[in-house]
Amino acid sequence: MLKINTILLTAFLMVMTTKSIYAQNRVRDFGINIGVLPLGENNAITDVDGVMVGHFTKIDGSSIRTGVTAILPHQGNMFQEKVPAAVFVGNGFGKLAGSTQIEELGNIESPIVLTNTLSVAAGLQGIIEYTLRQPGNEKVQSVNGVVGETNDGTLNDIRGQHISKEEVLFAIENAKSGIVEEGNTGAGTGTVCFGFKGGIGTSSRKLPESLGGYTVGVLVQSNFGGILQIDGVPVGVELGKYSYINHLASADGSCMIVVATDAPVNERNLKRIAQRAMMGLAKTGGIASNGSGDYVIAFSTYTENLIKHQRPSFHLDQNTCLRNDDMSPLFLATIEATEEAIINSLFTATDMIGKDENSIKAIPIHEVISIMKKYNKVKIQ
């Protein structure tokens, strides 16, 4: 009990610390509007009804800069009511636990946890304990926990494996709907993107009723390199900061992308949606380098298509699914929301000093705005 209370107190203090440094605005607050489709209410993955996000942020001493982000596809028992899902691997230099069962069965039965590379095991332990605790799961003896990661070793003492299963449980059990905290928080606490401070970012699109009225939401953990572009503007080149500018700097890193939709889409077309998320990453200038683990997890929350764990033998599913011909608006929504989520992860991040006194600066907002104005990409507010 004392250990749990200590963790909760530490989590509270870390959340308060995070809030005190959570100063920068999102990209649209500066008049930069990415894409053409309407936004969801909060421009976040939680605009997809039922989806919740929780964070645990761990900033301790001079070298611990890490955390956990949990995404819950719905508010019920995930094991008993699984969601259709798919995974797409943009570049496989990473450790996405649970991916083979998603590929095989086309569903997810647990929260999705994001953390650092050497804390995947803790993520699994937290998911397992959470699942076994759920009422109705008293006889469960196997669970496919889904845990993604990026390597935050530049700023974080990653070898110390400072994430515990209790901290994973904290992120899961404190997940909520509504506004999602971004930047230096949760699994994005110690990440680096395009040479600037990366982090958690999110965005959403709400299709017009004429195109189905469905919502697509995206959350990213950005930790990769390339040549930064914002709404088509070569910002990295203009700033003189991009991978391989001196033929030495690496573009390695990773990006975890989670796509949610309330559209009635099966696992096959969720795979196609997941593929389009990589196009959104490419629009930001990411190159999916050799050492980058770039993974997309996509799922549908459409209530009638939830997959019951216990069903009569030889039960015939009667799912409602969009036709292939109706998928294109969802593809566009995914591309736009992914691109904006990545840029939001940069705009909301702040400077950080971490392990070995490594210092990573946030993207220079005022310089970026001047560049965007030069290319007539800032809408007068």
C-alpha cells in the first residue's frame, strides 16, 4: 500500500511539473491550418466517441525523462469486447508487442500502451494486471497486451528501466476523454523529433455528413528524423537544421502512430487506413530511416462490430462494413490528422535537459511562423 501511495504522490507531482512547463500552443493557434477537412471538437483522438487517453510522466533528478501513454479504444471491458484492428509496419526497427496476434485475428483486446524501448516488458505487466482485475475476466489465462515504444535514450537513462507496472496501471486507470495533453508528457517525455524536442501529439478530422459523418483521430509519439516540412513548407531547410546536413547527423528514431475511427471498417480496410498514416508522416518530412521503428495501429470503435469474447459455437458474424469505394475520405482524414498530430507534438513540446546534460531545444516557434508567413501559409486571425 505504501508503495502504491508513493507512486500516486510521485505521479501527482510529476503531472504538476509537466503542467507548469506546458506552455506552447498547437499549430492552429498560430493560424497554420493543415489540410482541408473539418476538425473534431477537441482536434484529438478522443473525438472518436469512447476513446480515452492517460499519461504517466516521469521526470526525476537529472537523468530520468520518460513515461507512459495509454490509449483505451472504449470504456468497457476490452477483453470481453474486442475492437477490429490492424497494424502497418512502415519500418520494422522496433518492438511492437502484440502485433502478430492483431495481424492473425484482426482485433485488439487490451489498452494500447506506449513507452520507451526498454520498458515494453513493464507495459505488458501493467496491461496483464489491469486485464485480470476486470470484472468478468476471472477465468482469463491469456491476454494479448499491445505495447509500442520509441527510444528516449538521448534524454533519459533508458538502461535504468525506470518504468514500473504500477506506473503503467496509473496511466491506464487515469485515462479520460476530452482534451489530450501533448508535448513533454507521458511516452513523449524524453523524445526528439527532427532534432527538436518531440513528444505526444494528436489531431482529428470529422467528415461531412455527405461523406458519412465519421470521425478519425490520431495520436503520435514522435521520435524520428528527416527534413521537417510544415504544410508543405521546407521549414527544416529554412532553419538549416535537418538530417544529413553535415553528412554525419542521423535520421534514426521511431514514431508510434495510433489511428482511431468510429466508421464501420473491418480489419482489411483498417490496414489500408494504417498505410495512409505513413503518408501523413512523409508529409512532415519523415523518411522512415533504417534505424527507425515506424508503426501504425488502427482500430474501429463502431459499436455493432465489437467482437464478443464469448459466443456460441459456429456463430455467424453479421458486421456492417463500408465498401471499398467509400474509403477514400477516411484515407484523407487519416493523412491530414497524422500530419497535424506530428506537428502538434513539436509545437507543444518545450526545451529539456536530461541524461549526461544533453539539451534538446523546442522548435523555435517565432522563426517558424516567420518562415510560414514568407510562404503565405499563415491565416490572418
